[in-house]
Amino acid sequence: MRKLKLIWDFKGPDAATTAEHHNIHLKEYITAKQLPLNITGCEVLNDMHAIAYMVVEEVDMKPIRDALKPHRGQVYNDQ
């Protein structure tokens, strides 16, 4: 089954802090919805841009996308 990485972008001087906080809410959503995957995280891309992300199974993507409204997505490569 293909996995997709849903991504939320945060920009500005507080981007890293905001991404870390958003990641907490993504983990809470996974727990509340009892999703099969528990892969989330955040990455600082530079001092003004950070992302939070959640990895989901492709079959679960549409309702999660509609509920959480990520900014973008890509195929997840877990290697």
C-alpha cells in the first residue's frame, strides 16, 4: 500500500515553533481517529520556513485531507 506525506508549511521567524506545535495536534488526531500509521514530524528547512507532516495510507488520505487541509502532499519514501 502506498503511503502519502501530508505537509503543512509555516513561514516566518516563528515557523519552527509553530511546526512543532502543529505536530502535537497531528499526533492527537492520529490517536483520536485510531489511524493505522503513527508517523509525524517537523523539519526546519531554513530560518524562515518549517514544515509539519503526517504520513497516511493512500486509502485513508481523502477524509484526512478534507478534515485537516494540508498545504501539499507527496509520495512518502520511508527508506
